[in-house]
Amino acid sequence: MFIVPGSFVPFNDSVTLLSYKRLRNLDLEMDVFTFKGKEDAGLKKELDADPEFRKFHITYTTDLDWAIPRYHPFRLPVSLFLMNKYVHDALKEFEKKDYRYLFTSIAPGISHIAGYRIKKKHPDVKWYASFSDPFKGSPFKKADLNDRSIIYRIAYSVGAYCLYNDRYEELAVNNADRLIFICEEQRDFTLRQYPNYEELLKKSIVMPLTYIPEWEMYRKILDAPIPHNEVRQAVHLGRLYGARKPDTFLEALKELKEEDEHLAEKIVFHQYSEIQAPDVRKVKEYGLEDLFIMHDKVSYEESIEIMKKADVLVLFDTLMPDEPTQPYLPSKIVEYLLLKKPILGICGKNSPSYRILKEYGYNTVGCSKDMIKENILAVMSGSDIPEYSLETLSSDYYRMIE
């Protein structure tokens, strides 16, 4: 198999891990052609100890931060050159051997462009196109930026152009032999935008988010002791931006504090990673600095330790109340389910997170202000943790190629 994913492990990103988990159990030798991202020491340690990683032979091209200017919008002219070079060089790498299979990933989407060019010239190769988020019709591209700075708006627009371009998705959906999605909601949201929905459905595969049972970092999660913090510690690790907003939650927390002036002696919420300036202002305006504490982004290894020590895990979902289906599924839901702790899910009923948490027996899920208040009080009191099997969370349970 030839793998042209744009980015790959040991660069640590939810999409690189997703690609590795989807490919790891295949009985194939795999050549990977990818941009060079920063290595994560904890992830590299797991890969070095994983015998399945020996099947992957990685060839690196240029630096990922220059090629995909997610945080460096003024690098766009250079990145456009590097992205086009990647597509051209990927085809040359592919033609060095006789490959039966081709794998690409939606993030960064330039991977699908490379896949399309290869498939167009070599139609006999079986192309598996992997998806983690929908691009076409994405609400994150339509986010209201009126209250953001001009620099933020430039950066957001550049990111949308480079990372969420509809063309990346369209070429893969229409030309790949197999389409792989993380959940039914994402599959349906994506494919219903195309006129040949029924035909596309037949070539689609759903491979959920999973964990690797043999990896030490997951064993540490499974073996984590139950914490007994005097003040219950609730944590959320991940960016709050676009349609993933905490405003209703902050309003609920404000009202609870007004009803109980000793609330901060019973529970404290911790937000790790990016949060937008208007939301920071609301925290201060509502007087929630003692209840909602903001931290910088941490490494994956640190995030695991934080989750292990937490009493409550918070999931801020993407909220799309006017859509029949919300297609986004945060990857952290796997670690949350493995830890078997109280989960506060800020989720709409149209989302996969809501469905999955309900299927596993969690009832502290909802996105209205009154429901959030009720659920906060429930997790404060130590809500019952449901009993469930982890079998279908294991990556060993699924096969991309039968």
C-alpha cells in the first residue's frame, strides 16, 4: 500500500492517530510519503515498542508547518508551492513500485489531491479515502468573525482555504474506491450533499474511533485509580472555537453560582487549550474565575495524566441546532469512555457524541441551559457510572480491507 496522508505519526494529531489505527492491522507492507511534523516523544515511544509499526516505511518531504500554514497565515505563498510539490512528488514516489492499494486522509486535504492525481494516472490502484471531518458545508467555515481581530480573521480565512477546501473532499468522494468515515452521522452529512448519495453509500465504510489495547498509554488509562478530590475537578482538553462554544455552559455556571455562593468549594472546571477572547471576557464578566480556570494547551501525554486525575470529564461538542445532523465527533470521547468516569456532555440530540454517550448509558448529556445546570449538579454529586464493554472500542475489532 502507498500512503500519502499529508501528516503521519509520530507527529501527534487526532488525524495522524486515526490513520495509523485504520492501517495498523493490515497484513501489508506500507510506504508512507508525508510532510515532516514535530515528533511527539510519548507517541514515538509507543510506536517504537509496537511491532506493527515496522510495516510502515516513511519517507519525509518538507516541513509540515511551512506546507500547511495553520498558525502562520503569511507563509501561504510558500505553502502553495510546497503543497503542489507534494502532489507532484507523491506521484513520482508511487511510480517507483507496483502498489495494489492507495490511502489518503482528509486532513490535510492536499493528501486527497495527491490521491486523485495518482488514481487518474493509475486507475487500477484501489483508493481508500479517509475522512475525519466534513469539509463541504462545514459550519466552521461560516463562523461569525465580526467580533474577532483582523489578524484572527486573516488567519481563519487562510486556514479555511488551505485546510477545509471543498475540492479536497469532492475529488475523493467522487473518485475513490472506498470512503471511510468515523460515524454514520458524518457519513450521511457528507454524502447527502452529492446527487448520487445511494451510489456513494455503497462504497462507504464506517470505522469508529478506537484505541490500541497493547499501547502503554491506553493501559495506563484503563488502570487509572479512582480520584478522591475534596473539590471535584472537571476538565476539558481541546480548542473552543467556531461552532464549539461554551457560552450556554457559562450562563448555566453563572446561575448556579448565584444560587450557591460556595459552588467553587464543591466543583472547579479546567479548560486546557485555545479559548476565544469573547469567551474569556464572559468568564470575567460573570465572575467565574474561581470556577472556570483556563490553561495553555498541553501534550497528549500530559492530557492523559490530567484526565486520569480528574473527577469529571467535560465534552464541549459542536452545536448545530438548525441542522438535522451534526457530523463532528471529538476524538477524546474514546479516552473518556475508557476512563469510565462521570461525563458532562454539552451535546445536541443531533450529534454522534449524544448518541454514543446515551448508548453507553450516560445521562448527563444535553445543551440547553437548564439541562446543563441539572447535569452539573448530577456530576457534582457523583453520578452513577454505567457498566459497559470496551470490546467495540478496540482497534482490533475493525478491518479496513477484508
